[in-house]
Amino acid sequence: MKYDVVGLGVSTIDLLMVVDELPGGELVQKAHATAVAGGGPVATALVALARLGGKGAMLDRLGDDLFGRMILEEFGREGVDTSGIAIAQGKSSSQASILVRRRDGARAITFAPGDSGELDAADLAVDAIRAARILHLNGRHWDASLRAARVAREAGVRISFDGGSHRFQPAHRELMPLVDICIVAHDYATAFTGAADPGKAALALVEAGPGVVAVTCGTDGSHVAARGGEQFHQIAFPVEHVVDTTGAGDAYHGAFLFALIRGYSLRDSARMASAVGALNTRALGGRAALPTFAELESYLLERS
């Protein structure tokens, strides 16, 4: 196969600022640190995979503006293939403004989608999808996602779905029966299944179609279930000083997929994913502290 993972989603440029307080009204305050970095759930998962040594490609639609060029340049530095990204002439790319609370890494995010539009299903790089081990989606570019999932299913490519926090859409029920690997935030799992308990929600999601499910619960770790009965809780690795939680869940996704592709067990894959998510909170920005495979191995060896 040419790619470990092909991702379909929205790439952004994030402007991050570390502040003392998240705004609840009018407020003027000084930022303690700032950063400009690439973002987006699927995009960051691919960068996490690439840092670990995996081969990924991104499918998206960007504007030809400064932000679009920055997004492409960062993918290039990280080794993520961008040949499947469409460019909309005269249009703007997505951006996000992220305020990060200094004392605990909590965030307030404002997202501006730009006007580059949806990636048309007809413009999908279907050859790239067929050349992947896993197709990774989060429901953005919806029509293209449905077509991509069907192309992947016909080609025997596994499908991974990222259900982010506060991002449940009833339309996602149409996609779930096609999904093989489902990693979702706790509130997404509850919205989809009606189960407040994350372990029970994971089992309910397995019944909806995926063979492997992980429900992520931040500092409470993740609950993993698989068809056939395997179920366990993976702890979250403690971080002495959390700088920014941006991208921690996306890093978990990328590492989980990398580990599965490399043949690690489900338990080891969850452990590696949890470690990468924790390591990624050490610096400002969703990708700044993503580890290499050697760094991940050393981190886990110290905790074995």
C-alpha cells in the first residue's frame, strides 16, 4: 500500500494565545505566549502519524490565500502528501482563534471556515483512498466523506471515524455502519448512543457497526471496546505541567491508527495513543510537542 492513512477533513491555521482567563464578557488582557500553527482534527492526526514514522495523505479543499499556503507548507515539512488537496482560486482557507488558559490548558475556540467551500465528491482522489490501509474521516466534506467511505469499503480499506467533542450530527448515523475504527469524545458517544457511562457507550457503538471503539474522556483516560468482547479502560498519562490541550485528542487518533497498522495489540495501541496525547500537551499548539517514535518508546519504557 502507498499510504498508511489517507485523511479527509478540514485543515486550518490556528492563532493561539496563552491568557490568564477565558472571556465571559468584555475583557482586555495580555497574552503570555502566542503561536501560529496548522490545525484541524484529521490534519493533526495525520501529522501525529507522520512524526511517528507513518505515511499519510490529506484530502481537503483550501483557498489560494496566505493561510492555504501555510497549511500546505507545514504538511510538506511533516511529510504529509498534499496531492489530493484541491485549491479554490480567489478563496480563503479556514482559520481558528484559540485562547488557552494558562493555569490548566483549558481553551476557548472561535472557528472561521473561510469560503473555499466543500470538497466535491467528484473531485476525490479515489486512487489515493484505494492505496491506503486506513481512511480517516470526521464527517467534514460530508458528501465526499460518504463517497470516500464507499470507495474504501469496495477496496477493502479500513475506515476510521473521529467524533469530536460537541460535533455529533444525526447524519453521522448513515456513516457509522461503514466504520471499522471509531474514536469519539465522551459527549459525542453519549449523544450518539444515549448512554452516559463511557464504557456502556463504547459497547453500544460497537453494536452500531465499528469493530473497534474508543471513547476518550480527557484526564479520565479512554474506554475501549471491540467486537468479540474485549473491553478495557486505558488510563490517561499524567502531565506535570499542561501548557495546551489543543490537539491532544487528534494526537490520540493518529497514534492509535499508527499502532494498529504496525500490528500492535489493541491494549498497546491504546497505551501508545494515550501517551502521545499526553506528550502533546507540553507545548503551545496542536502539533508542537508531537513525539517521534523513539521519543514515544523512551517515554513508555520509563513508565513500564
